[in-house]
Amino acid sequence: MSEPPPQSFRTGILLWNVESMASALGLQPNDVREYFTDGRRVSFILERRLAREVLQATLAPSEGAGYDLIDPDGHKWEVRSISKGGIYFCPSYMVGSGRVFEKSGFLEKLREIKGYVVSDLESFPETRYWVIHTEQVLVWGDAGMLGKNSHISRAKALQLVSGDGQRD
């Protein structure tokens, strides 16, 4: 199988001041670090910062929408994080105990969104992000780089966004 074409991503870093945040929240810096590296907890805040600073977007009308952000051109975007456990690209309803990955639902998701804004939670307080278009995710999937359920390890995700997306 031939290697996918080289990719390029819009990338940047969100900076967080841990000491100021800890003071404002009345927490210890370690508590702030713990909170901001847990994707379940930080997603609410991260989505808002990425919307404002990266895409100049608005939030989806509800938490139950199949996307997180709407850019000024009306395109829908999903916010995802690379955590210690990696990242998945399929719809959230396919992830978790007793849930099943369905390729047709995954492909439908990709048809509905423009792409993903992916952030590396483990790099906090300098949270690196990448804007990845759905076409790139399809290339990775077609090349067998996303695994059978669109979940990849942290190491593999960082390899792909660095442009070193060699097959395992």
C-alpha cells in the first residue's frame, strides 16, 4: 500500500498561567494541572478557548449536537483531545462500555463536519493544537492508520500530526 500524501496542519499553542489560575480558583497548582489534563473535565473550557482564539467560531447550539463549533463560514468542527489514553475520531456515542463502532456512522460524521481541532492535553500549560480537515482523517483511515475503531494511541496521534505518519 502506498504512503498517504504529506499533510500540513494549522497548529499553535494555547498558553495557560497555572499560578494565576490556581490563585483565582483557590486551588493548588497541582490541582489545576490535574484538572486541565483530564479531557472530560477541561473540554468545556477548552472548547470555548479554541472557538474564540483558533477558529473565531461559535459554540454548537447544544451539548448534544454532533459537533462542537461553527466557524464564520458555517462549517461544523469537532473538538477532540489527545490524552494519556490517546484519541478517537468516531462519534462519541460509539465510545464507552457496551458501545459499538460502526464504520457507516463514522463516515457519516466525517461528511457532516469540516474537521477536528485537536489539542494535546498532556502538554499543559502549553497546550498544543492542530486544525485537521476531514480529508486528512479519511486518508489516515484508508491507509489503516486509525485502527479498526478510529482510536489511536497518544504516541501514534503525535506521530501523525507531526507529519511522520508511517504505518505501524
